[in-house]
Amino acid sequence: TNTFASASLDKSIKVWGLTANTAHFSLDGPGAHEKGVNCLDYYPGGDKPYLLSGADDRTVKIWDYQTKACLQTLEGHSHNVSSVCFHPRLPVIISASEDGTVRLWHSTTYRPETTLNYGMERAWAIACTKDANKIAIGYDEGTVVLKLGNEKPVASLDTNTGKLVWAQNHDIQTMSVKGLNKGSDVDIVDGERLNLHARDLGACEVYPQNVQHNSNGSFIVVCGDGEYIIYTSQALRNKSFGSALEFAWSSVGTGDYAIRESTSRVRTFKNFKDHKQISLPISSADGIFGGVVLGVKGPDCIVFFDWETGSFIRKIDVAPTTVFWNEAGDSLVLVTAECFYTLKFDRDVVAAAIAAGGIDQEEGVEGSFELDGTVNERVHT
């Protein structure tokens, strides 16, 4: 556009046009800065008419320049705010201050995420790269360059159909890796770059931090910012949504999954409808894992439950970081920071114990899991 904004020590923010010598309008309504304004930044996307400002009143404000309203005031700095910016890739607002700190705020919820202080006196300037998650901060005593978050792609591969779903910022794309070697006499070599044709599925309402297909690939879940949204995998139509710290699919039912609402509350859903609240025999639920049975991680153990009945199956005195099941559902791997364990799972023994009733709430189902081996190596991928 041919418009730009200016900040002034007279406390005003004005929006101008290149063809006029007077301002189109000023942002000086309710919620305006009480002292001189030092810095501005426009929202980088075209979907929000937002303008960011920082001032000597120690606050950061988010403005809607179409309605001329102040949407939010961010407080926390103890001295003048000298630089502000919307990160071009991440849902983050960054502010630098003469108090020596750089603060990061969530650009959707506006909650404070973290505070950086490198002890280099006053912070004056912020610059972001558009093609990576790096930011540069200028101080009285030097410059710091750092990387925010994880630049690894958020993606999920449906092994049934070979469809890959990929999240880039809020945009979701899909592509197929099935049949890539058909019609070719040359085998694909490990590490070789593949040319895939991506198709846009649409935009997601939350910033994706995790994407995962369900058991048959018909649905995907997108998790982020303490929320989850379940979409159809082909057209990105909303199927279900909710708030949760963590989400895990069942490998048994198409619409069966579990959510961890807090450290004391885990719920299962059957065919996308609320099913059961799991009775936890541990002090806190620190994580959940999907698969043939539901795994709930405790402080020093993992406890398994039946998806259908919610029955306690077995407690294993290992606190894994990840759980992998094989396709047949009769073997699993518990990955820890130092090693991993392979176990056998007997679903017939579990089914018989559930049918008979009276499962020991201390020991669970005897013979449900058997240790197959221990490998003293770290799993990275």
C-alpha cells in the first residue's frame, strides 16, 4: 500500500499516505500512550490490520488501524520501550527496552512467553530474518543473534496412503510420496532430494506445533497454544476441537483419542464424543501416548489403560519420552533419554482379564507386557 505510520514524542501515532502532506488519521483514542512513542511495526500478514507500538510509558500496544481502536496493552517493562516487532514466521511479539530486557509475547493470546536478559545494558533494536527463526538484538554493549523455537517442519505422514501433511505457519499443505519410484529404472537413494507437488489445504486457526494423522489417515489433528482441532485430512473441514495440554490418537478406532487436560485429568473420546475420564493411579500425568492401548506417563513410570473400558492394564517403572508401536500392535518400544526397551504386548490376555473383571488395581494384568530386550543407545529419530 501507499500508506505508512509515524511515531512521535508528542505521544501520537499518525498514519499517512504518500500522495498527501497531511496525516490520514491519528491513533489517539482510549488506551493511547501516555508518553512519547518510540517505535512501530505493521503486522506482516494481510489478514490482520494491526499496528504495534512501544513508548516511554513502558508499554507495548496493539492497534487495529481500521477501527482505530487499541486492542491490547502489554505491560512488564520497567523502562522505556525502544523497539517492537511482529515476528514474520512465529506467533510472537518481541519488545526491547532500556531496562535491558527483551520480552516475547504470544501474538494471539498476548500472554508473556519469556524474558531475555543478556546483561548488555540497554536494548535498542530488534531485527528478524524472514526465512528463518533468527532474531538480532542491539544493545549498548553489543549485538546478540539467537534462534527462536524449532525450525524443523511440523508434518505427519499417513503410511496407509502415502499422503504427507505439512504445516508452514498457519497454512496446511498436502503432498503424496506414494509411487515416487514407479516408471523409473533408478532406485531412490537415501538423502536424495525429492520433487513433490504440494496442494494447499487451507489455513488453521491455531499455530501448529504438532500435526498427526489418525489410524486410517482420514483425519488429522493440529495442536498448538493449548488447543487441538481435528480436521478431515483431504479438505481440512473442522470435525472437532477443544482445549488440552496434549493429544493422542488410538490406533484402534477412527475417531478415538485421548486428551490430557491437566496433570490430574485425562479423558478419552470414542467416535469424537466424550467417553471416559481415566482414573489415574499415579500422582501426576506428565504426558500421554497413543497406540493399541493408552499410555499415561507419570513422574517415574508409565501406566497403560484400555481404550474401550478405561481399565488399568499395567504399570511399568520406566518414564519414556516416546512410545512406538509396530503395525501389528503386538510390540512396542519405550524410548528414554539413555536407552530404549522393546516389549511384547498380549492383547488376548488383556481382553480375557477385562472380560473376567476384577483386575488388580496394584499389579494390573499379569502377562500383558513382557520385556523383550534393552538397547543402551539413544534414539534421535
